[in-house]
Amino acid sequence: MEKLGIDPLLLIVQIVNFALLFIILKKVLYKPILRALKAREEKLAAIDKDAKELIQKKESFEIEREKSQKAAKLQVKRMLDEAILEAGRLKKQALEEGNKRVKDLIAKGQNEIERQRRLISQEITLEAKELSKDVINKVLSQVLDKSARTRSVTLAARELESKAKIGKKGKL
């Protein structure tokens, strides 16, 4: 080796120096660097894990939000349907009450008309009797004396009353 210009003692010293340097660097420099790299790798793994969890939470939140929106829409639709049904029921009830009131008013009106008709009929009957008495008195005053005339008027009035009663019974 001497021919090559290599000193064996120097080579051994260089090898020992290199081994010592390697051991020192390994203990002093590589281990802390390796620990720092490992810690950084663990941090990155934790961050990646947290990111995945956040993405899952976001997706589950979006799914939950969609479910809530659908449920709210269904509830609103249900409430609208119920309101429409209630409005229809109230409308029907109002119409029924209105129809009932109209029927009551018509019945009252018919009763009042019938009462007024009876009153007018009675008044007409009384007036007719009075007119008949006056006509009979005038006609008979020219033909009969006062006592015969009074008897004839009384008989004629009774006959008219009996005919009026028979007429009322026939109408009823």
C-alpha cells in the first residue's frame, strides 16, 4: 500500500476518526433531527386525522341540515294543509249559520205576513159588515119602519157572521 502512497497507520487513524465522528454525529445530531422529523410526522398525521374528522363532521352537518330543512318543509306543508282544511271548515260552518239565519228570517217574515193578512182580513170583514149594515139600513129605511128595519138588520148581520165563520172554517 505504500506503493500507492497510502500510509496504513494514517488510514487506520482516519477510519477511527470517521467512526468517532459518525458516533458523535449520530448521538448529537441525527437523533434530535430524527426526533424532530418523527414529531413533525406525528403532527402532520394528527393534522390529517383532524382534517378528516372535520370533513366528516361537515358532511354529517350538511346531511343533518338537509334533513332539518326537509322536516321543516314537511311541517310547513302540513301546517298549510291543516290551515286550508280549517278555513274550509270555518267557511262551511259560516255558510250553514248564514243559511240557518236566512231560513229563520224567512220563517219570521212569513209568520209576520200571515199575521198581517189575518189582521187585514178581520178589518175587511168588519168593514164589510159595517158597509152591509149601512146599505141594508138605507135600503130598508125607504121600505120598512124603524122596528122592522132594526130586526132585519140584526138578522142580516147574524147571517153574515155565520157565513163568515163558515168561510173561515173552510179556509183552515
